[in-house]
Amino acid sequence: MLRFNEFSIKRKLTVIIMGTAAAALLLAGACFLVYEFLQVPGNIAQSLSSVAVVSGNNSATALIFKDEQAGSEALGALRASPDIVWAYILNRDGKLFAKYDRDGKMPTAPNCAIGFTGYRLHDNRVELCRLISFNGEIIGSMGVSADLSEMMERLLAFGKIVILVLFFSLFAAYSISERIQRVVSAPILQLAGLARTVSTEQNYSVRAEKQSQDEIGALVDGFNAMLSQIERRDQALQEARSQLEQRVVELQREVAERVAAQQDLAKRSAELQRSNAELEQFAYVASHDLQEPLRMVSSYTQLLAKRYRDKLDASAIEFIDFAVDGVKRMQKLIQDLLQLSRVGTRGQEFAVVHSEAALQTARLNLSAAIQQSGAQVTQDSLPPVRADSGQLAQLFQNLLGNALKYRAERTPQIHIGCDVQDGHWQFSVRDNGIGIDPQFAERIFMLFQRLHGKGEYEGTGIGLAICKKIVERHGGNIWVESAAGKGANFKFTLPMVPDLSLESEAL
């Protein structure tokens, strides 16, 4: 059995309208019946009271003279009232004086007594008791009873009429509900059907037809507005989905390209590792197999010049000097190449290093050149850094060596400074030498790049390349600020470690 909340709107409206009409009619009929049931006995009692007054007045003389015949005749006039079934008169002693009994159903023991007045309902009858007086003296009492059968018949007939009216009212209510449903429920049912269609077919372009300007019309407007919003959002979602699919395709292509790039990078890394291994092998060969023949050539050439200098002419001696000088330069070149190759392969692990200690090591290695040139070397207070101590000393040594080598015709003045720039230590090695043309500021850090002939300044063109490789291994940059004839200022950066000062206290 379906519950009310499970009914359709059409059925709910029918039930509500018919139920309301039936309840209203039943309540009205019940109220009327109750009213009649309560009011009719009182009305009858009031009517009986008037009859009793008249009959009592007519029987007063008979009571005084004890004329029972006259009393009976006075009560006989009650036959004109069809509702009165019996009546009686009691004397002042409460004994029956006269009576009227239409149906022979009067009780043998009258209920009225001297001194009592009023009415009561008994056995579908109204019984009234009233006192009879003469000149202010109570001389008897009278009882009258009226039948309520007729009243009950009227009430029963009225109930039948109520039921008949209820039947026709329900029929009328049903007809009215059908008309109301066409006005109220039909648009709602249309909306419900349209909602099911939209939900099933996912078609948000349909619209409900507006048939009125009332609340249902407002509901239709709201429903259509909702469909419009959903349609716009659906179109936006479709566009976003298309863009997303396109982006997914692009990402897949990018991923494929990155995978290919990673594979190529892995291949190049493997090749680089193989090249580094070959470079290591070359370094080993250069440090052993090449150095030894060069030492032998240098030794025998120098021995030849020493033993046969007196027997050789000037040209031969000059040729021998050229050979010795070439051997020395070849040895220096091999040594520099070995140093360059070992920056990345033979470096030590980084640790907290006092940069001043590394600078002092470099100055000690160059002490002979500093003393010979008369150079004035000054410095600021230098901070501790996390670095390879050997490579840091080599970095300072190469930069100081450059400043001593490319000095002008004046006493060399070299200053090593340091300050903080963008969270890095920025070191500087400034000199007053011959300087560098700005157009060659980047070229000088390339391998085998020399700005001067070997006759002017000695060197292999590898020293600054080593400096660049050392700085880059430490995560910094190196550059030069200079102008021709105005000295050079080589600068390089090293990362600053925040907690390095605490570590340095233990050194």
C-alpha cells in the first residue's frame, strides 16, 4: 500500500480536495445534529412548561374542591398536542388526583413530588414537573411527558440528507479537482517529464512552455534559467575537456620527447664517462709515458751541449738551446693539461677551509717571483668557505701568478679582497699591470687562448682555464674587469654557507 508522500501530484490534489470537502461537510452536519440534539429537548420542555401552566391553572379549582372529574377533563384537553403521551396531577399530599394517558404507558408511580420542578430525559421522553399554586399557596403538582421519537426521526432524516449532500459534494469536489489539476498539476507534470528527458538524454537545449504568470509560471522561468546555466556550463565543460584532451596529447608528446632526451642524455653521459675514462688513461700516459721520453731528450740534449759546446759552431749551439727550450715548454704544457684534467677527476671532498690559509699557500709557492718582482701584496680579512683546499690554493696561485707575469714597467701592486654579493662570497684579485682589452674578457678563460706571443710572456694558455673549471666545480662564477694599460681585477664567487661560522670555530 502506497503512503501519501508516494502519491502523484494529481492523486494528492484529488485526495486533499475531496478529503477537505468531506471533512467540512461532516463537521458541519455533526455540529448541527449535536446542536439539535441538545436544543430540541429544551425547546420541548419549554413548550411543555407552557402547557403545564395552562393545565395547572385549569386544574386549580378542581384541586381545591377535590373534583377529580373536573381535573380529568382539564387534562383531557392535552389530546390536542400529539407529542404529549401522558400527564397527571398530584394533590398537596403527593397522591394521584387525575391523569391523562394516551398510550397507557404512564408509570404507576409518578416521579414528580411536591416541591420539585424541572425536566429530565427518560426512555426517549422528556418529563416535566411543575407546581400548582393558588393565591400563593402550593396546592399540588403536575407532571407532563412528551415523546422524542418524532425528533429522532427528524434527526435521522437530516443525517440521510447530510450523507446525500456529502455524496454529491464529493462528486463536485472530484470534478473541481480534475479542473484544478489541469491548471496546477499539468504544468508541474510537464516539468517532471521534461526533467526526466533532460536527465536521460543529457539534452539541455530543451525548454518548458510557460502557460501562466503565477507561481507555476515563475517555477517554469526558474527551470528554464537553470537549463540555460547548465547548458552554458556543459558547453564550457566540453570546451575544457577538449582543451584538456589536447593538452594531454601535448603532454604525452612532451613526455615522449623528454624520455627521448633523457635517453640521449644517458647515452651522452655514458659517452662522457667513457671519455673521462679515456682522459684518465691519457693523463696516466702523459704523466708517465710522455714525461719520461721528454726528460730523456732534455737530459741528453743538455749533456750534448755541455760536452760538445767547444766543438760546435754558434748555429748548432742555438739549435740545441731551441730543443731544450721546446722540451721545457712541452713539459710545462703536459703538466698544465694534467692539472686541468684532474680538477674534476682528482679533486678532494669539500670541507671547511680558511681562504686566508689557501692564499698563504699560494703566496708561499710564489715567494721567489714576488721577491724578484718586488711586488706589494695586500689583502682583506678573508672568510672561511666550504671548498677543496688544494684547488682553492691553486686558484689563488694562478691568479697571483698572472698578476706577477703581466706586470707593467712599475712595481706590481696586488690586492686580494672579499665582500658579500647576493648571498655569495665575492673574491677579487686586483693588480696594476698591463690590463686586458674588454673584447678579450671572455676569451682569456678558454683553453690555449693567449693574447701575447711566447717571446713576450711565458705560458701555455691553460692557467685561466684551470681557474674557471675550479670555480665552476665549487658552484661559482669567474670574470675579469679591466681595460688595456689600467690593470686587471679578476673576480670570482663562492657559495656562502649560513652555519659555516660555527663549523669554522672548531678549526
